[in-house]
Amino acid sequence: MNQKKFSLPQYLPLAQYYPEAFAAGTCAVLIFLSWFCLQINWVGLALLILTTAYVIGGYESAKEGITTLWSEKELDVDLLMIVAALGAAALGLWQQEYDLIIDGAVLILIFAISGALETFAMERTERNIQKLMAITPDTARLIVDYQETEIPVNQLKMGDFVLVKPGELIPTDSIIIEGSSTINQAPITGESIPVDKTVGDEVFAGTLNGNGVLRLQVNKSPESSLIQRVIRLVEQAKTETPPSQRFVEKFEKIYAKVIVISGILLGILPPFLLNWSWETTIYRALIFLVVASPCALMAAIMPTLLSGIANGARQGILFKNGAQLEMMGEVKAIAFDKTGTLTTGKLQVVDIIPRKGKSENEVLQLAAALESCSEHPIGKAITQTAITKNIQWQPATNVRAKTGEGITGIVNNEIIIVGKENLIKSEVNNFSSYFLEESNSLQEQGKTVIFVARSQEIIGLISVADTVRLEAGQMINQLKSMKIKSIAMLTGDNQQTANSVAQNLGINLVYYELLPEDKLTVIKRLQQQNKNVAMVGDGINDAPALSLATVGIAMVQQLIINNE
């Protein structure tokens, strides 16, 4: 069904901002009032109210059906629904069985609600695309002859030089020509840990710069940036109709023609061929139109779908409409985004390995003294763990962050270094092979390792990771028992981290280091192999894949761009 614009006089705020919902709600109220009037034998008032319900609820479907008939010379289900509803009303008046008129109004109400839900979904998608566009800054610092000028991002050209300061968003896809920093790419790739970037590396529009100053050279025009490609992919995926949907739409057109032509023939031929009276002929033709209407079929299955939708809502599962609930039963393959879906999406301290004679708390205390001065996600995870364990630390002085490597400072007049292996090797003379072996083992498990050193001595190491959700393993096992043919994991993370999570959960199909457009390619490949594919994700980088999948499942605490 196409998106519709209701055009009744919009004199109420609800009618102005949500016209389809207003029409459906008004129609529902009028149907109830007419039913109440019939219970107390106010037949005249009931018929007047029902007439109003027919007009308000059926106006848009009637206009859509007539427009399609006039401009495209095609019959559609909108027009068939109106014919069926009017047929029910005619039968009700004919036999003075006024409940039939209410039945016709209910058919109209079902279509009105469907149109309102579709409009809500489309408007939500458009709003979220605007949110996605808002990720990129409006202006950029253009550098010309060492002079800094602030200009609109859309005026940037390939080859321009741009300055990005700490904590700012990257204005457009560029190459770093000077400086280094950690870049939070989570909005684009879904990676849970910021990525170290230095000269020669590419950075993407909408990603967040860490604590380094970067000089960039624009290598893609703003309209060709990755974030803009994501938006275009979402729009494209929304317009790509799945084969099953194309079949239904084709069937609806043929079905509508067959029913209308059959109804006309039933209303004309029986008096000549079967010697029926004209009264009997018209009566039975109307019955045929009502019973054969797809709306009648819809009315038969709606209670089941509504029950499923309501039950899902009670458990925090929201369906766009009944079609998605039905398609869930046809899914043969499921693709999961990793970060925030199979994992918690938040870094946590997993291991603390102290030097012999030292305690875990001592290692954590020194690390927290420095990391409490940092805004890095790893630093926040370490600090939060220390707070949870009620560990108190001495304030650090002369704290300095080394971009992409770690942090140094002084605690109790001793030099403390917290950072990666390369930083520790460059600052500490005695690098223990024991800690190197432990570090390699933890990294093979997909964990990020941080060393803690004091006065030229490594006193321990800390590993952090985006931990797997407790219920994820059980869910994967349940899906396997349901005969789901393919279960895949999609992630922007590196191969080591991806394989570690997949092995932990028993997932065999693993796709790693994916950009949003790569995830879209994987979904298309799975659809070629399995037809009906569900995609489960939680981030902007999942939006195109969510939109293209047979069923898109968004695990969100905030709004997400997707068509399902």
C-alpha cells in the first residue's frame, strides 16, 4: 500500500500532525458510538454516525482506488475494500441487519489503521535519516596558506586541507597528513573500541576525534562520503521490494480484477441463465463481493496477528505491522551485528594479572589514578571497575596522554605508565617475557591488553573487552534447534575479536571488518541462498542491512534508521 496523505479539513492539532491516525481513531470512536446507539434502538442516529465513519475512514482508500483506476486503469484492493464495505452496508439496509453495516465500517477501519501505521513508520524513517545527517558537522576549518577559515562542509572539495581539533567530529572522508589520534568509529562501523589513526590513515565523516590534533586532506567530496553513502543505501533498500512482496502485489491486482468482474457477472447473468429474480441476483452478488474481499480475509486473521503483536509489546518487542510477524515464521537465515547485539556494547575489565608479590587491587588502583583523568572508553572501564570495588587512589599529577599508546603521570612521586605494549617497551627497561606471553594469550581471545608500570617495573596488566551478553549463547542454541539454516555474525571489528566472539557463541559464519555497504552485500548474498533473511542490529552502521532484510530487528535504546 502506498503512503497516503489525508486531506480532510485539518482544524485540530492531531488532525494536522497525524491526519491518518486522526481519521482511524475517529472512525473507531464513531463505530463504537453507532453500536451503542443500535443497542438502545436509536437506529436513525446510528446510521448517521456510521455514514460519517464510512466517509472519514474510507475517504483516503476511496480516493486512492479511484485515482489508480483513472490514471493507471488498474483495480486495486483499496477500491475493492470500498466496494465490499458498501456492499455490506447495502445488505444491512436491505435486510435491516444493521450489524452488517458495522462490519463494513470495521473493514474500513482496518485499512485506515494500516495506512496510519505505514505513515508513522515512513515519517520515523525520515526523521532518523535527518538524525543521521546531523552526525556530520555543518562547518569545517579549511586551511589555505596556513590560514584557518571556517566554511560550510558542503563547500569542501577534494584536495582541500582541513584542521580537526580534539573532541571534534570529522567533517568529511579524509586522509591524515599530519598528527595522530584515536578515532571513535562506533557510529559508522560499530567498533566498540576507538581506533588509533596516524599519517596516511583514512578517517570517515561523522566519526569522533580523540585527544589529538589532526591535519587532513579531503579525499572524497562531502556528497560521496561514507555517511552519505549510508543514507543513500537506506533509501535504496527501502525502495527494493522483496520477491515475496512483489508476488503479493501482483496477486492483489489480478485478484481484484477477478473479484470485480465476477461480481458484475453474478449481478447480470443469473436472471438469464438460472431464472433467478433480480432481487435474489443482486443480493447474492453483494454477498459474493463481501465474502471474496481480501478485507474479509484480513478480518479473519487480524485477531491472531493482533494477539501476537500485543504479546510481543508486553515483552518489549515492537512490530511495525502484522506482515513482519508473519514473515518471522518464514525466516531461514539470521544475521547478527556483533557490537551491542550479541555483546553488551560496553567495555568491561575482564582480567587483572598482577606481578608476583603484587595484588589485583594494587594494579587497578595505580591504573585508575591515571585513567580517571582520561575520557577514553578503556580508561572509563578501568575507573568504573575501581569504583565498583571501592578502591580509592591518590591523585595523579603531570598526567600526559600519548595518542594511541597510553597515558603517563606521577603518583606518590613515582612515574606511572599505563598503556599498550609499544609504550611500555619504549619506557621500561626490563620487559618481562611472562607478561608478554600473557598479553599474547589474552589478545588471541579478542581482548585489549593494557600494561601498568611503576618506576621502570611492570606490576601487572589489565585486559578489557566488549563482553558477550549472558543470554546470547542460549539464544543461538535455540535458533539452531529451530532449524534455522544459517546464523551469521557481522562486525566492523577485526578478525581476531570477531572469531573470539563467534567461537564463544558457536557461530560458524563470521564476517569482519565490514563497512555499512559491506553488510548490505552480505545480506544480499544470504538472501540469494536462503530467500528470507532476518537482520538484527543496533547501530546506524546496520541501517542499510536492516532495511533490506526480509525482517529488520532493531535492538535499540534510541531511535534507529530502518524500514522495518
